[in-house]
Amino acid sequence: MAINKANTPLSTKIVLIILIIAFAMSFVSVGAGLFSCSSDTGGQEQQDPDVAAVEDDNAINANYQSMVEMYEAKLQSDPEDYQTLVSLGNTYFDWADGVSKAADTASDVAQMLVGKSLWEASADAYARALKVRSDEAPVWVDYSTALFYSEETTQAIEAALAASKADPEFASAWYNLGIYYENSGQNDLAVEAYKKAVATDPSGAQIDLVHAKQKIAQSESGD
């Protein structure tokens, strides 16, 4: 089971994509350098892999922080700049997603707590954007996802419903709505949402078709 992050309009992500590509290219050379140092036995000091991982994490966090600061600076002059608000939400979203994926053991509780605050920051930025423009279903879906990971399931359901109203053919809205309903124990509503997701995306381009069909089948078989 996976929650989909919607694809927001390209115009809202251009600056973010450029920054991420530049950052990724810089890491190609850094990573190659680290590997060559590690394999060099000619007397050079080898870097501890754990230390290198921490340094990489710090660099990634610093990069996201710099992007956040850039968008916040733009918002100082125009607090209702829709594209900047969405880009800010996307940045916090991707940052939170990276932190959450890194926290895959019980010992990473502190990172998970940091991740939750980032999800909340993402949700806040999307909410501000949606006050400016409320007709973008992908932004509603991303907002709902950030709310869900902030443990605000009721609000996530409301946001996903808003996404489905903004674009009834947007399958990710229905699929995520099914997950939220399922998570809150509202299985009948979850199945109805999954059915609409499958109907609007029968090829599974936007949704986890296997999961949706499995839940529908279980309902129909009485399991």
C-alpha cells in the first residue's frame, strides 16, 4: 500500500527541479571522489562510511533548508504567490519524505519526529496556496498526503474529497481517499473510493492497482 504524491503542474516546479538537478550533479562528483579515496590504499586516510553518511545527510538537509529560505524570501514580497507557495510545499514534502525513509529503524525516532514537523510545514504551505487557488486537484492531493503523514486523517479525508470535486477524473484523489478511509476503519467508504480510482485509472498509471483491486475483491467476497 502506497500513498501517491500527485504530479503538480510543471510551472510550479521549474525552479525546484533546476535546483535539485544542480544539487544531484554536484553529488555525482563528490560521491565518485569518496569511492576513489576509499579504494586507494596508497597511504591516504580512508573516510569512515558512517561519518560520510552523516555528512551527506547534513548536506542534503542544508540544501533543502536553502531552498526553503529562498522561497520564504520570495514570499516576503508577495505572500500570496501561488507558484512559490506550492514549490515551498513541494520542498518540505520531499524533505520530509527523505527523512522518513531514512528513519527505518526504532532507533531513528528523533528523525521521525523531525519528519513529522516537516510534513506539517508542507501541509501549511499547501494550505496557503489553496487559499489563493482552490481548483488544482494535484495540490489538494499533495496537501491531503502531508496532512495524513501529520496524523491528521480527518483533515486528509476532507482534502482528498476536495481534490475529487476539483477533478472527478483524477484517480490519485480517489485512491488516496481509499487509503485514508481504510486507515480510519471506514472500510465501506474505502472500497467505494477504490472502485472510483480503478474506474478512472484502469491501467494503474496513477494508483496501486493491485492494492485497490485486492481491497475490492475482499469486500465482494465478504472477507
